[in-house]
Amino acid sequence: MAVQVETLEKLERRITLTLAAEVINGEVESRLKKLSRTVKADGFRPGKVPLSVVAQRYGYSVQYEVVNDRVGQAFAEATNEAKLRVAGAPRITQKEQAPEGQLAFDATFEVYPEVKIGDLAAAEIERVSTEVTEAAIDRTIEILRKQRRTFGLRPQSEGALEGDRVTIDFEGKIDGEPFAGGKAEAFQFVIGEGQMLGQFDQAVRGMKVGESKTFPLQFPADYQGQDVAGKEADFLVTVKKIEQQHLPEVDDALAKQLGIKDATVEGLRADVKKNLEREVKFRVQARNKAAVMDALANAAELELPNALVAGETERLVEQFRERLKQQGMKDVEKLPIAPEEFRPQAERRVRLGLVIAELVRANNLQARPEQLQKHIEEMAQSYEKPAEVMRWYLGDRQRMAEVEAVVIENNVTEFVLARAKVTDKVLPFDELMTA
């Protein structure tokens, strides 16, 4: 018998499911009999509880389970027969009127939309590339040197210079009154490394051990401390200790200390370049992928299933709560979070997911085994023990699913870039890395 599908609005559909009451009752009785063999009740030996007692205690819940199972099975069979792709879970409601000896239910649900992708040749996309320069290698080696620097006391007759680590006492006041977070003792920071506001950093330069100074400081309007943002404070600073930094020489010893196989300066530079090129590749891919996704979102026409958007919104809210929890916030579960704030992001994710799925299906852009292997190998190379990282990925289905999603997105990106109006732009290394 053909399934009658009623179109309600856009993607919403409704079908009526009927179940024979005799079949339901028979299944309920069968489950209750099975339950009576193990259920325990006061005054009866195990396995000897009368069926009437079992039915009185568990009849409602067993019937609920049976109806749920049978309705779910009937819904799956009906939508399969009607060749419908269901988006999200259906809403099931029992009808008050039904043919004699039958139970009737309305199943209301959404279907996946038709995805129309416009002419990709008309899409304008900026594709970036970046070169790893000798200057970039030099700066990275400088960072490695700073990670292994040591500090020694600067002569007391000398003032603090850029790169020195200073230990200070300070107290700040606004309109003559102290403020929260404005006072500290034996506080350390390195001059010139952005740990303090520029005016504070500049005021300490040149000061000597034992010296005190009062200076004004204007807090930026967007300062993270809202109580002092945009206000001017007066700070009293006393220098307790000044230590000058000692950086290791760039030589074979440093290369050996860093664990470079070819423990030479040339080997060190080659290793740094290789790592930077790998990082640049991933960042360039991510940047170009984002540009492609923007173009796809604009080029596609489709209705969004509300069920999928609601589900994605809920996931985003839970992810947000989890981030807050990881940051140490307490009672995150009680925090009122408006789902509406996440809906635009959820809609974009659902839209792109449907568009990508259609492109993959229509153009055979699935991830191939050799692509998955190569991607995992590239990621593993940035770790100390690549083989262990590869086993970690290959041994878990969820992690492999995440890798597969990335590879598919890369395939889609290359597919679109090969057809769109592409403008190539060389991005400076620093701009790419700080974006």
C-alpha cells in the first residue's frame, strides 16, 4: 500500500501510521511474561510473581516501550517506501480517532532540501600563498633561543634595559583611591615583551635597583578590566631586582640541545624551515578553505531544515559551556545562555554541511585512503614521536572521522578553486602567522 505523504510547509511533511492493537497487546503480554521470570516482589519467590501483579506494576511502561518501538519501525518503513530523506527526529502524536482495532499516529517531520549550487565559474575568490623566508627562519630561531635563555643580576649601577627581567613593587591609584588589581609586590616581567601596557613598560626602562618613580598611566578604553578601562591612574613603582638575559649562541651546541638530527647550524635552519613550511601549508589551506566556504554559502540556494539548525544550535551552546568549564568557571550549567545568539552560526554550519555533501556526492570528492594516510603523516611530523601519533589516529574511529571531514573539505576547496575566478595574493609570512 502506497504511503500518503502530506506536505505542510516548505520541508515539513506528515504521514499517518496505523498499528494493529492486537499486535501491540500481544507484544506487551509477551514482554510481561518474560519480565515475570526475573522480577522480584515481596511475598513471592523469584520467577513465581503472578502475571497480574507484573502487569499492574510494569504494564504502562512496557506498553509505552512497545508502542515506541513499533511506531519507530513503522515510520522507518513508511519513509523508506516513500523514498524520503528525513532530517532530524519526527514528532509523533497519537490521533484520537482511529479505525476499529487500530492505533493511529501522526508523524510530522522535515526532509532534506534540494540543494542548488550556482555557477561556480562566477564565484570570485582570493587565494593566498606564503613563502618561508630566511628572515622568518631567523625570527623562529630567536624564539627558540629565548625559550632557553638564562638570567643573571645586572650591576646595581646600571639601569634596566630592553630584555631585562625586573622585579618590582607597584601600587596604582585612580583619583587618589586604590583599585582592585592595582597593587603587587615582587612582581616580575621582561621589559619589551608586551607583558605590561606600553606606558608602564616605558616608565620602568632606565630605573635602577632601589629607585622609585611615580608616573601617570592611561588605561585603554577597551582594557579587559572594565572598572579601570578608559581611566587614568597614578602608579608608584619601586625596582627590587634587575636581571639581564643571556641567550645561547646559535651554534652546533644549540642544535644538539634542540634535538636536531644533523646537529649543526645548517641542520637547525633546515629543520626550522621544514616545520615552518608545514605550518604555513596548514594555515594557507585553512585561509583558502574559508574563502571557498564563503563563496559556496553565497552561491547555493536551499531551505534549511529547522530540526538540523536546532540540533546544531544546541551543540554550539554545549560547546560554549564546556569551554567556560575548562576555563575554570563554576556552575556553568546554571548560566543562562540565549540559544538565539548561536543560531546564525548554526545556520551557516548547516548550510555549508548540506552544500558540501551535495558537491561531494555529485562529483565523487570523497576522501581516498591514501589522502587520509598522507594527512595523518603530515600532522604527525610536528610531534616528537610521529609513529605513536599515527597509531593514535588510526586506532580511533571518531578521530579518523574528523580527519576524513578535513580531507573532504580540502577536496571541495581544490574543486571549487579549479572552477572559480581566482585572484592570487602573496601574503607576508608575519601577516599569515598573526592572523
